Amino acid sequence: MYGRRIQPGYTLLLFLTIVFTVGAIITLGYNAKAVTPNLLGYKGFSSLAPLTTLGLLACSFITCKVRVRFFKR
């Protein structure tokens, strides 16, 4: 663990994985000020809640797999 340097691309992909995952969680949140309900029937941050959540989780999965494949420790 000590003495190994983290490559710059690893940090970027880890950051993107975290951002995509947090974004997926936020899209399922409730927003009382939303104009229209989402596909699940409640007013949320995203009107296409299940689709955007799955899309962001797919992006998170892809960045995680790329990070593991190209930056093995």
C-alpha cells in the first residue's frame, strides 16, 4: 500500500463512479416543488425517475469496470 502511486486516471474514474452513484440515489428523491409526477407516480427530482436511475447506475457500473480492468493494484 505504501510506496505505490495512484495513477491519475484511477482517481478520475473513482470520482466519476461516486458521482454517478450519488446522482442515481438523488434521482429517486422526493421534490415537493416538482410540476409533474415521475413514472413511479410521485413528484421527484427527475420526471423519468426509474430510467435515469438505471442509466446512472449503468454509467457507474461501466466506470467501475473500466477502473478495475485498466488500473489493477
